[in-house]
Amino acid sequence: MQKEVEEIINAVDRHEELFNNAIPMIASENVTSSQVRVLLASDLSHRYAEGDVGARFYQGCEFIDVIEARAIKWAKELFNAEYVNVKPVSGVNANIAVVFALASPGDLMMALSIPDGGHISHAAYSVPGLRGLRLKELPFDPKEMNIDVDRAVQAIRELAPEIIMLGASLFLFPHPIRELRTAADEAGTVIVYDASHVLGLIAGNKFQDPLREGADVVTSSTHKTFPGPQGALILCGNAQSEAIDRAVFPGTVSNHHLHHIAGLAVTLREMMQFGESYATQIQRNAKALAQALYQAGFKVLCEHKGFTESHQIAIDVRDFGGGDAVAKRLEQAYIITNKNMLPWDNSPDKPSGLRLGVQELTRIGMKESEMIEIASIMKRLLMDEEPVNTVKQDAIALKKDFQDVKYSFDGGAAYRNPVKK
Ligand SMILES: *Cc1c(COP(=O)(O)O)cnc(C)c1O
């Protein structure tokens, strides 16, 4: 094999070995079943199918139509939505399409700031700025780690924004959609809910049900708590569907990723069958991990409200050198996490926080007892200052029995390539 090619293949092998051994707790990641991974490597990854089911600009789409029609039908059923678009190739792509469809330059958008949990695509330098919108922060209550309802209602009444973007990347508790709906109606505001982090919980009837609670449009990536291939979808009522369709194709996507659509379709079936038990266990695991870390002495946020209702927990780690230092130290012991800004932070490079997600650990079968063990490993590393190598060996030993994907039809190895010779 050519040396340069070999280098790439070796790096991929070593990457898979790392994740085989590590405790993965990045809140935006997950693992797909081996059925999905085989589809991702199929010939679909080579093809074009611009246009819609039954109305393509390319020949050869007979079976692609079958696949995309099923994905749309099953997404409508699972999320009880009038209308679904499965073409955006990422969550940011979905947000761009929706903001271009529903707002015009000069309009006002309100969203959470990044330290309060908002995603970079909700910030002025990203989607709203690209669309020429004015942006105002949604008022936030750092003690409750949620939108401040009274101040938000007042702001909506005073400012009459064209769009409010709910949803977040640091997302511990359901957002107050119902509480904002009346003011939004009076002000003529469209409520968009970005479910990227919590779509898998919504699929399992946990966390919240944004369309029933009053969101007009839901955008979401499909690979965080929802354990599908990287991609996104948009859910809405028929009122917005035409504008959103046009903003997706031909507005911001030419060819969608057909292999990912096949994988999404299978993951939708997995969530129809296993979504409820999966989402239930995610919430149990998140609470168990938070409780164990709190008892060990970590400053886990929001103890007074049970720490979290999602897959995430947030910890103030300033006592241990801040989020950057702690995340790097954990990585040395094969515990993969990320630093995260908390509401009082102003530097993205030196944030106070550490964000942990338990969705992938849940997907590979871990339960409450493993959460307690992980908390103990973290305590030994960060508080007791045990040597990195001892702790790392214990992390690897814990991971050994959790190598397969659960909550799916044929599971399969989570970290081994199913199509590799
Ligand atoms: C992750 C995330 C996105 C972006 O999704 P990508 O698929 O990475 O583009 C959008 N919004 C929120 C709230 C997110 O957390």
C-alpha cells in the first residue's frame, strides 16, 4: 500500500482503538448500529438525487425514492409532525434554511447567548448575521439554568421579534415554550425550537414535546441523543412547509446525503421500537452520574432541581483549573469530555465548566452502577490526584464489557468498522 494512504488508514485504526477503550462523554455524539453503518458505506454515498421523491432531476433514483419516502413517513409518525424535511446535511444547515425561509434582513431574532447555552449557529457571527438579522439575547436565569420566563415575555411584548430560537447546546431542562406562546402570538413571533441535543429524548417521549407545546418549527441534527448518522431534519406544520422546502432545496442544499437518509430511516425504526426505554435510561443515567459526582464533592449545577432532565450535566470546575485543564487531564485518562462556557464566563478558551453527556454510554448499555463507577474514577483523578495511568487502566477495564450498540435490531460492535475486510 502507498505509504501516504497507509498513514491515513493507520490513523483511523488508532482512532477506533482509542474509542474502543475510552469513556465517551461528549454530549453531541453517539454511535450508530452496524446496520446503519453498512448502509453508510453503500453505493448510495456516490449518488445524486436532487429534487423530491417522484420528481428528481436525475435518473437512477427509483430506490432512492423508496428510501426517502419511508424516512419522511416514519419521521412524521415518530414525531407526530404534519410536515418533515430530511434533506439538511447538518443542524446548522437546517437552521440556515429555516431562518432564510422565515425571516428577512432587518428582522429581529431572539436566542440564548453562548454562555447561557446557545449554539454558535444562534450567534450574531453565524446564521442570524448571515441573514442580516438583528439579534437580542433571550433573558436567562443562571440559577435555574433556564430562560427567565417573566423577562422573556416582557421582551417579546416590547420588541416583537420575528423569530425566537429556543433550544440549546448546554440544555439541562425543558424550555418554557407554553409560557412564551401567548406573547409570541400577540407579537406575531414564530417560535423555532432547535432540538439538536434532545431529539432522541423527544423520540422516546421524554424531556418535552415542542410541537404540542407551541413551537411552530423544530430544527434538529440527527446524531446527538438521536443516534443516527450525521444529518438533520426540520419538522413543522403545513403553513411553513413550502417556504422551508424551497430554502432547503434549491436554497441551501443541492444534493442531500442519500446514504445518510437510508441510515436515518433505519434509526427512526430503532427509535420507534426502543426509543422510550433508551430515553428513560438516559435520564436515569444522567441523574445518577450527577448525584455521584455531587456526593464526591464536585460542583454539579442545579442540585436544587435534580441536576438535569436531559442527557447532560454541567459542572463548575474552576477549583480544578477550569474546563480546559480538566478536559485535557481527563483525556489523558481516556475520559473524553469537553470544556464548556457557563453563564458567567466570557472567554470561550478559558471556560469554568465541563459538560458531560451520557447518551452514548447509555446506547452501549451502561446503567446507573457504571455511572457511579465513572464518578469515582473522575474523583480519583481530579480530587485524590491518583496517577493518570492507574486511573486510565480502570477506565479501559470498565469499558471492556460495553462494546456493542443496544436499543437497535442487530446491535453490532460500536467501535469496529462492520465493512472492513
Ligand atoms: C449541535 C448543534 C447544532 C449543529 O448541528 P451540526 O449538525 O453540528 O451542524 C445546532 N444547534 C444546536 C443547539 C446544537 O447543539
